[in-house]
Amino acid sequence: MSPLYSAPQRVSRGWQLFNYTAMAMAMVALIALIVVLLSKWAGGTPWPGFNWIAMIALPLAFLMMGTSVLFSVAARRRL
């Protein structure tokens, strides 16, 4: 049997928490962005915090997810 078909490695709890945090941050940022867009389209003025959440959390979540992908690639290469 080839080593290419070995069982997947378990991911540590730290990386699982890191991935779930990135996913939650992206969801919160997208919800904040939707709230800002809907309130602007309705003619209102959204709370400025929603803008800041969307501007900071979405790129940070993107970077965290990219880090997770790079970690996964490095782990696959070590097999």
C-alpha cells in the first residue's frame, strides 16, 4: 500500500479552535456588512461600529483562513 493513501492526521484542538474562530469572525463580519448595506439602502445611518467590524474582522478572518490552508498543506507534505 502506498503512503499516499495513509489515514489523515488528527488536527490539534488549538488549530480547530483557530479555524472555528476564523469562521465565526467571517460570519460576524458578513452580517455586519449586510446590516450596513441594508440600513444604507433603507436611507438610515448605521452604527459606525458595524463599519469597523466589517473592515477589520473580514480581512483578519481571510488571513486566518489562509494561514490554516498553509498549515494544512505543510501537514500534508510531512506525510
